Amino acid sequence: MRMNRALVLEAPVDAPDGAGGRSRTWSALGTLWADVQAGAVKDGVVALKVRVRAAAVGAPSRPVTGQRFRVGERVFPILGVTEEDRILTCHAEGVL
């Protein structure tokens, strides 16, 4: 496994929009080096496995479901995270 892709980990930030609703922005938590593998494609959306070194539970550098990775203008929502041997596998998706 080669962790040779720099991805920015982002977390959602919800705030009142002043009209009774909420607006969502994204806050960068840091850059993680990752191994990215593409999987199946369905309707122009590719399944991704993004592997990163595990950080302690609760650390800002530990990806969780609901966050996303960013590379330039491309974003990859994190759908789930599993851990094995101090490696986190983030199941994400991206548009082709």
C-alpha cells in the first residue's frame, strides 16, 4: 500500500442562515496521506477505498462518517470507516 495522495479532510459546519434554516460550510481539519483505490462505477459515481493511518479515537485527524476528503475542487463524501491493524479504510464516493 502506497500512501502517496495528499487529501484534505473536511468536517461540516452548520450555522443558522438568518431565515429560520441552516447553511452548511466545510472546515479543513488537515491534510492526510492516503492510498486511494477506485472500485465499481454506478451512474457516473465511483466507489472509493481511501486508506489512511489511524489516529486516536476523537482526534481531529481521524476521519468519520459524514466528513469528506477534498483534492482541489473534487470532493469525496465519507460513507463509512473501518479499522484494521492501525489502518483506517474510508469508504467514499466520487463523481467521474
